[in-house]
Amino acid sequence: AQEVKDEEKLYRYKGVLYPRILCPEENLKALESVEAREDDILLAAYPKCGFNWMEGVLTKIMAAGMGKQPQTLKPPLLEFFGPDMIKVLDQAASPRLLGLHLHPDNIPASFYTKKTKMVVVFRNPKDTAVSYFHFSNGNPVLPSQSWETFYPQFLSGDVPWGSYFDHALAWDKKIDDPSVLIVTYEELKQDLSEGVRQISSFLGFSLTDAQIQKISEDSTFKAMKETSASSHGPLGNVFFRKGEVGDWKNHFTAEQSQEMDRAFSKQLAGTRLGARLHY
Ligand code: A3P
């Protein structure tokens, strides 16, 4: 990956940027033929909103609810699988925990027709941008750049998987869909056990208070960072970086902060999801 020049690391598919090495066009095309199952659990999140956190939480909820470890699929995102790997998906035992960063309109249609349960994690735009900036610099498949260069790209949606605001708006429209549960990073930080309880009951698992407590303790930032080298390999520290609400204050200038507030109001004012993305 290091040999690819920064300007060649991203490419556009149907108008949206993707990392070329992990999500070549053939992967995105192959995805269209993924057959969802009614008992799949689909984790959907815009990049850097807490996907890996939630993946850990969901795996633990499933394990507690089923009394055995769920079969975990690698790679973590459907976008990374590619044509041959579709077979692996078809052979995987139910219930499958699947994940993606795609805009809801680009999620394979069968997930909607099968009414697959979707857990969506969202995060306030400023911390998402800061997390994305650090991630882009720490991950060799993404370009490295300064905050001054990255920030306007994030604002205009010229980043892998597209515009944060487009994703938030599209998920807001699904907020009453009984197959969709939207949780936010900030709510989880405030009360993780409440989040675990809510997600478990959405998925139809009745866990004991002790199970919920244990899952919450094992899913704190500290706990997950400690095991990140074994769970995520050499990029463990990049995935589990700081884990806080409000780190944007260390990066945004006052002008950038006001500009993003205006963009947020323009695009998300009056939405129920927008009202939950505190920062
Ligand atoms: P920071 O870069 O702000 O630290 P994703 O998994 O979607 O790539 O999101 C990564 C962000 O989630 C990172 O944010 C990471 O530190 C944070 N994160 C991961 N696990 C977490 C946890 N258990 N609690 C809080 N934040 C967590």
C-alpha cells in the first residue's frame, strides 16, 4: 500500500470517493448481488462514527444472547469482500454480523426487502472530521494531508464514502423504521449500559443486568484499546485513538467551527437525528 502515491489512493464510483485498494470497483459491483437474510444483523456507520466500538458491542451482545460466540466474518466491511468472497458470505452460518460504511441508498436492496435489522451509529460532525483526519494520516491506504487540506474536503463531502451530511440526512429519514436502530456516539459515551440494553432488546435478546454490565465494562475505550493490537493488528492504535467527545476543540479554528455550524444547520436543522448529534 505504501507504494501507491497519495493522489492515486482514492477513486470515484458513482460520484463517491472510495479507497482504491480496499474497495475497487469490482467489489462495489459484486456487493449488489449480496443476498441478505432475515436474521442478519447489519452494522451501518459513516466512517469514524464508532463502527469498531459497535462491532465489539454487537459481537458481545450476540455471544451473551446466543450462549456461544457468533461466527465473525473478516474483512469487517462488505465493501472489502470482492467477487470471490461473496461465496464466503453465502456459506457463513446464521446469524451473520455484517458491516458497511455505505450510504443507506447504496445498501444492497435485499437488506431492505428482508427487513434485516440495522444498527446505525452516528457521531457529531466535528469529532467525526477530526477522527477521520487522524485516521487518514495513520492508515496507509488513505492519503496523508494537513488539517487545513482535509477539513474543507470533509465539509464538501470529498472524502471516502462521501458526505457526512448526506448520510445523516438519509438515516434521519429512516429513524422511525422498525428495522433500524440509530444510536449515537455521544449517547453511548454518556451511558453505555443503557445503550447496550437498548441494542439488545432491539435485536430480540433478553440479557440479564449482570450480562449488560459485563458487556459495558468490556466495551469502554480503555478496555478496547488494551486489546486493540490483537483485535486490529498494527492499526490498533489508529482505530482506537482517543475515544472522547469534544476533541474537535483541539483542531478547529473559530472560523471553521462557525462554518461547520452553518453547514450543519443548513443541512440538518429540524431533523431528529441532527438534534441528537451534540457537540
Ligand atoms: P477518535 O479518533 O476520536 O479517538 P470507527 O470505528 O468508526 O473507525 O471510529 C473510530 C473512533 O471511535 C475513534 O475516535 C475511536 O477512538 C473511537 N472508539 C473506538 N472504540 C471506542 C470505545 N470503546 N469508546 C469510545 N470511543 C471509541
